[in-house]
Amino acid sequence: MGTRVVRNALTLVASVTLLVGGAAAFGPPAQAGSGTPTFATYAAPAALPNSNNAGEPSVGVNWSSGAVMYQAYTSTYKVSFNDAAVPATAAWSNVTPTSSVFNIDPILATDSSTGRTWAGGLAGSCSVMSYTNNDGGAWTQMTNTCSGTVDHETIGAGPWHGAAPLGSTYQRATYYCAQLSQDACSTSGNGGLTFGPPTPVMGACISLHGHVKVSADGTAYLPNNNCGNVGGGFSTNNGSNWNSYTIAGAPSAARGFDPSVATTPDNTLYEAWAGAGNFHPMVARSTSHGASWDRMTDLASTVSPPVVASTFQAATAGDNGRVAVAWLGTQVGSGIPFDNGYHGVWNLYVSFTYDGGLTWQTIQASADPVQRGCIWDGGGSNVCRNLLDFMDAQVTKDGRVVVAYADGCIGACAGSGGTEAQSTSAYATIARQSTGKGLFAAYDTGPTTPSAPVLMAVPGNGQATLTWTTPADGGAAITGYNVYRSTASGGETLYRSLGAVTTFTDTGLTNGTTYYYKVAAVNSVGVGALSNEASAMPVGGANQAPTACFSHAETNLTTNVNGGCSSDPDGTVSAWSWNWGDGSAAGSGSSASHTYAAAGTYTVTLTVTDNGGATGSTGQSVTVTSGGDPDPSTPNLTNGVGRQSTSAPTSGSWQYFKIQVPTGKSQLVVRLTSSQSCGLLGCNPDLDLYVRNGAKPTTSAFDGSSTSSTSTETVTINNPAAAYWYVGVYVYSGSSALNYTITATYS
């Protein structure tokens, strides 16, 4: 979990229960059903302590009582759901154990089959934790919750591997793991009251790990991004020894957060992670306890348009072949998503497979963004650090997926005009599956009619354009939509039956008359629920001109332009024409490229035409160069991709790199990172970082430098010129070589 930033003052909270939202009779849960899953989100009541200080939450589900247990910072909540309504209603209560109020790194786990929940967090070299067998009604404080390491702890339980060890008094094995460069785990034979000596995870795995999980045959797994490849630790003898595994073809990412694992009753292991370099959501499976892997899948394209980055993977499983992976993803943004200056719009997604990973479908579970901007991964108090290091996912007894996450974008931030500056929250939130096919086949139901779409209507000249969302299909494919219309609110009758489309333009209308509409989806079962009512009053008037807009980027003598940002207030842009400013033939299309005959500055003019024939134009200056690498002997860096190297064991020595920054970039960030651990006498070696435009830097000639007493350095250049920028790594002191990563990112 890294270094935690405490945003609120430490408050002592008594172990009391506060029922929020009134009491409710919670009868047998309604079945999740069949068809495409849907989710409802539930924010904690503001009256609960730390409701808006809930970074890196954990979640557990008691299958006996149905209670959902939620941990973030020093607070533990119990959430009860009433499935008499769809979506369900929720009642939150504060059940924090008194011993947890001092923890600095929160963690919780529930053994679903027994109902025991462990909650608490780090308090120095060990954790202060308690367990409950009645959803927080009473707590027992645990002792010596230690693994010999002091950060990013996790706790979990599952079957013993074979017979329980001699002297065990609890029917399940309980594992506690943490890290400090090396990962280590301890095992409890009495349900967490006390733990045995720590055992290090052997092999290549180091540093931050994910949540420990236990399969049906008693194999314990500890996922880790830093095993040479993505992989993790595992134990097949109840924690007496821990070894490690790796996933071939899954290189470790230089930046980001923990992977996550889940297992099915046949002991198949699934692991989810963010891919190296592109940060796409990845998942693979192993039927050999991690020895070999197959069905590796990039989930980015299961969303339309595809996501460009993901993080906070959290996996959970039900029956054989049924797995869900929750993750945060953004469909916009370029560069490193964990750096300041990244302009992401992050939503919560849940990907499902019902056939063991052969196929996947992904659902957007959040109704509005959960974060704007970056998601910081470097510790400290960065403005993007509000969500901290992870989220969590579990499954209910009837197969619903439950995700605990911190919502970083609430209030005005969640609206269409929300800004990155407003995305500073960390609000305790649960996304819970309301309908659709779940992870346990015993609770599947037959198909039903579709749910209600959400309808919007936009007036035009003598027409109205309707658009609507695709609703849950009820378990049978949607074959069409019915459109209902009236000139009186509430009086809509069937007007048109359409195919499986989500837009319709109603023409031949009378300007000045208000028309009212509803739509309903149709499948093989019948006509689904009616949408909300939407109205439009067509108006006449002259066609308004479109607005031309474009972006550009240059490589040597070539400019690449994109006019996709052009718009039309009362129609659509239908044509793009590009004047390159050098007398050559015009280009066409929303995006285009052109290579000039000579270096220089040219004016590119874009003229757009709308569907009514009106035009709009705009121009920008572009500068192209003759190109060519001015210094082939100096290695080139690729934007946003880390390059590994090793310093010389000699003070005063240099290593140089360079990166070509194109025009129009507002920032260049260069980072030097390593896994170096420094002793009391300092770091050996101590590496410094220098950056210079057009020439190799020296200790006296540079445009930016970072010279701390460690070998972790960052240099930021604002508004960098379009040129080759040189990066120098300088050995300030020391006699040892050091493996390091240098990353340069322009945006």
C-alpha cells in the first residue's frame, strides 16, 4: 500500500453501531437473474466517520448473513442490502473495532463460508487487527499479526492443504502477508488470534503484492507484478514454504499497482493485471497452479471506444469458468496515466466470463467518472494520490459481484462540466450487481423482457432526433425498439417499430409544437419497460455554420492533422478540406497527413462543411524539419516507455539518452527510478539527473536537473521546444553499479 497520506485528523471512534437510513426487513435475496449484468452504486452516508477518506478499500461478504463488510482507513462498515426492490436498497452502519483507530494501512477480509471477518491495518512493524464472527457485533483483538515485513499487508483464509497441522484449532488456514522489498507470509492455525513465524516468498518476486487468496485444494496465492514477469508467490504446504511463479508473455510494468487473483472450485487460477507499456486490462488463466498459462486476453477492446489505460484490477470468481474482474479504465488520455498532466476520465468497469476465459464482456458499472486526471502511484501527497493503491471485489452467495472503491469525483466533478481540479475526493462507495447473469449457475433465471432505455430528444427544423441507451436485454438479444409519440404529455401511443438501432429522426413535424416520446426495447420474450418521457419542440431558422477545429503533430517533414474536434450546432460536419499552405493539392477526411518538400513554417487551413452546406474555417502554423537523427550513437527514448540501464561504478561518470519532442507539447517529464535501498550512511551510488535541449548536459550546463541524495529523481520542463532533448544520468558518488530505469514523457 506504500506510504499513506492521512488527509483527516486522527479521530478515536468507539465500537458502536449506527444504523443509517432506518431499519428494514431483509428477507431472502432476489436472484441476480440472467442476461447482461447491470450495477447500482451505493455511497456511504456522510454521517459515517471517514466516509470521504476511503482510499484503497477492502470488501468482504458473509454468505450466512448476507452482510457486506467494508474497510477504509480506520473505519469498518457493515452494509445490509434489501433485494425486495431492484436495484436493492442499502443500510450502512459503523462497526469499527476500537483497536483499529490507529492503523495506517487499512485491510479487511471475510471468509465467506464461515462468516469470520478480519479488519484493521498496519501500526508499525505489525498490524493491529481484530476479528468478528457476527459482522461487527463483537470483536476479538488479534496478537502478533506480523510477517517480518512492514508494508502493504494482506490477510485471507481458505481450506487447509490436506490435513490441518497438528495443534490447529480453526477449520481454515489464515494467512497474513506483507512486504519490505521481499514479500513474506505467516500462517495462523487458530483463525487469526496468533500467527506463526514469517516465511519469505522465494524466487524473483519482490516489492508490492496483491491480496492473498486460497483455492479449494488449499493452495495459497500472493499475486505480484515484480517477479521478472507478472506472477506471484504460492504455497502448497500451508505456508511452511512459499515459492513463486511467472506468466510467460506478461512483462512486469514499470509503473502502476498490484495484480489480483481468483480461483474457481476446480482450482483454476485467474490473474488480472495492467499491461506493461500500454496499461491495458489483461487477464489469463492457469490450470496448473501457475506453472503454465493460457487464454491471455486484452480486455481494452471489450469497451467501445476501447480504453487506453487501466488500473486497480480486482478479481473474484464463482462456479467453474465463471470469473469477474473489476478495474478502473479511461477511454481518453495519452502518456503515463500515473503522472501529473495525464488527462484521463476514469470509470469503473467489470469484465465477466462464463466460459473459462474464452470470451469476455465488460460492463461500465459507474454512472459517472470516479476520477479525472491521473492516478498517482509514487506515494507522498501528490494531488492525484486521493485513491491510494487498490480497490477490491467479492461475490455474494447468489453470485452478484460486489466492488468496493473510492469515488474520487463527486458533486460538481461528476457532472459534464467537471474538472480535474475538483477530483480530490475518496468517497466510500460500493458497486453491486443488480440484475443479469451472476457467477453461480444455481441462481440463473430464464430470459425476461428488456429493461427501460434512457431517452433523449433534440429538436431541429421540422424534426426531432431521438437517441437512447441500450438497456439490459433480460437474457435474450434485443431485436428492435418501439417508438411512442404524442402531442400531450403522458399520452404516447405506438408510432414506429424499428430495428436494433439507438437513434431515430422524426421528420415532417410542425415547428412550434411540442412532441412527447417514449421508447421500449423488444426481445423474443416481448416488449420491455417504457423509457422516461422526452420532449422536443421543432423550431425554424437559418442553418448555422460549423466550427472548424484541429490538432496537429509533426515528425520530420510530415504533419499529421486531426479535425475530429470540429462541430456543428444544428447538424453534423460532413466534409473536411485541408489547405497545406505550400500550393499542393488539398487533403480531405477528418484526419490526414502531408509531407512537405522543405523544412519551414507553413499555415495549414481546415475548412469544414456541414450537412446543410454551411462552412467554417480555421488555420494554424506548423513547423517541419528536415529530420534525421543528429546523434545516432546516443540511445533514443520512446515517449512514456521506461528504458533500463546500469550505471558505471565510478564517481563522475555519465550515461546519456535523448528524446525527440514534437511541436505543441506543454510539458516534458523525465524520471529516474530504481529499487535501491539506502543505508544509514546514504546511497551507494547516488545518481543525479540532468536534462538539456540540443546538447548533452553537464553539471554546469543544463535546462533542468534533480540532485537529491537518493537515486530517484524527476525533472520537469514546461513548454519544451520541438527538438532533441538530451538526458544525462550522472554518478555523483559511490563505487557500486546500479540498475535503473529512465522514462521521458511529453504531453
